[in-house]
Amino acid sequence: MQKFKVMTLNEFLLELDNPNSSLKKWIEKLECMLLSVHDKDMRQVFLRYGIIIVAFIENFDPNNRIVRKREIYINKLSNRSKQIIKHHLTDQYLGFLNDKSRYYK
């Protein structure tokens, strides 16, 4: 089983400079996605990822000891994105969440 650890900013930057780093490959994919946020469909994908991250933070750090509380930007989600979050994410994959409707209403 792979163990994860929190890294310092310096460790993160050194890892990004490593050409063989799996982190560097992941960041490059993220960069590509961020550069295409002018495309409405891609922007919605990015917003949905943000909702998933907020859901994880609220579930696993409910007292905000590690990460500060984040606002959810539901008003920026399209109706299709809200349906995807409702039916696919909260019902199928994130069933452990307590207040699921909070992420799509």
C-alpha cells in the first residue's frame, strides 16, 4: 500500500523540477486543463473537480484543522454539472457524504 505525506513547498518545487517525477506529469495535465478554461465544457469539468475536493475536505477535516473552510460555487455550475454531481458523484462514488445536496443545490 502506498503511503502519502504532506510535503513542504520546497519539496514540491524540487519534485516539479525532476523530469521523471509523476507529480510533474500530473501538473502538466492540470496546466493544460487550466489553460483551456475559456472552453465552457472544460470549465465545468474543472468546477466539478473543485466540488469533489471541497467534499473531501469537509468530510475528512470537518473541524478545518488542516485546510480552511472553502465556499462552494454552485451558482457557477451548469444544470448538467449539477446533475452529474447529484447522480454520478454523490450517489455512486461519494455515498459516504452526509449532506449530499449541499454540493449541487
